[in-house]
Amino acid sequence: MTASISDLLLVTISIPPRRIEQLLDALAQLPHHINPELRYEEWRTCVVFPAYRSWLNDLERMIGREPFEGATLQYTAVAGQA
């Protein structure tokens, strides 16, 4: 099955700064090409990247692992989609 542009999401993973290196390493191990953008807030680091809806299970499983306590995963449809 081929993913379409309507399946494209903007994913944000918010994590404590001390866990960012572990998160980036874990993202690199996934079978998807992820090119993250880092955004820094006062007490959190946000990792933002586009992803297809079919990737969500892998991302949710990854975030559920022990090293990522305190992390949150959010996603929205890419702007311009209905």
C-alpha cells in the first residue's frame, strides 16, 4: 500500500533535554527516514518532523520505552490538508 499526501502528519515529540540524545539515536534506528528539527523551550526540547500515519505505531512503541519517561508524542495533519 502506498502512502498518500493525505496520510502526512507533523509529529512533535517533547522530551526533557537530558534525554534528547537518546531520542535522536532511537529515531535513527527506526526503519523510516526522519529528518528532525529541534526546538528548545524552557524545560523541554521538542523534536518536530513530518511522518506518515503508518509510522505512528513504531513511534508510540519507541516513546513507551523506559529511557523516555516524561516524553509526549503529538501529531497534527500537515497544513493545507482537509
